[in-house]
Amino acid sequence: MTRAHYLFGWGFVAICGALLLGARRPHADATVTYEPASASGGQAEEWFRRVRPYCNAVEVRVLQRQSPPPATTAGAGYHAACFALAGQIDEARRIIDGLSPNDRYIAAGIVFDVGHPVADAGDDRSAAPIMELVIDYWPNHYMALYHAGMAEYMLGQRDLAKKNLTEFLRLYHEQDGWRANGITVLGRLSNDTATDLRRPAEPR
């Protein structure tokens, strides 16, 4: 085989490989089929670390087109979390709904992990809808119930706060600061004349 034939052969292989890779890349408007929940989340975590600064209301949709997440359950979870951080809860919900019913709570757990620091920072307006999203898919996630209840209490959403903190106390029985805070706030909510909207100190 001459050198020219050799180079031509490898060049043909390279072109075919490029065409195959291009065919596998999903278009922005394509329907994504997610891999099972057992798929590794490492690639999705790396994607989220890279795009986290762009998870805001202005840039999140451009990000979706230019840098789509891995087509895995973890990828869907971080994708939903990005939209949730941007305040686009309906879009986050649409992404989770695209998963199989058995995988949706896994994605919701990722949203909780990403949204937890928002709740800890006291950003109640952002935290409350994020935690409500988690509860919708994982109703007995007691820490989501706690953070939702506390945020809603501070926002004056008394009925939601009472509902979520009551459920939190039903599920969580450790005699610690989390439970003590829940009891304190629920006691305030049970008093119709209560106007004290101080947040109890978070346990460490």
C-alpha cells in the first residue's frame, strides 16, 4: 500500500467519524430521551459546575441552546435545577416530567441539593417555590418540607407554611434544632393573632 493510499484511507475514516458524531448531537429543539437513573452523575455535575453562573433569568435559555446537559437522569436534574435557580419553575417542572415516573424524585433530589444553599442564605422568595417543586415529586422529603415551611412563614403564606411544617413534624422525630424550630413556628402559626415573623436560628 502506497503512502497516498494510507493517508486517503485514514482521512476517510476521520470524515466518517466526524459525521457520526454530528449526527448524534441533539438539536436544541429535539426531544431528549434520558438514560436510566443508574447512569453516572459525574458528567452532569461537571456540566452544572460549568454553567452555574448562567442559571439566571436572562441567560438560562441561551445556555440551553448552546450547552445542553447530558441526556441522563442526573443531567435532567441539574438542568431543572438551573431553571429553578433562574426562577423558571414551570420549565424546571417540564424537564422533570420528561423523565419516567420512577426517576422524577431523583431529579427532584438534585434540585433540592442545588436549592438548599438558597434556603440557608434566607432568600425566601427564591427558596419557597424551589422547595415546593421538590415536594411535588418527593412528598415525604422532610427537609424540603422544613425549608418550604420556613420560607413561606417568612413570606406570610401562613396556610402553606402550616401545612408543610405540620407534615415535617409528622415525619421528623429527632429532638434537635430542626424539630424545635418547626414546633416554634407552627406554634406561632396556630395563634391567629401572631405577628412575629422572626426566623428561628438554623441548627448547625
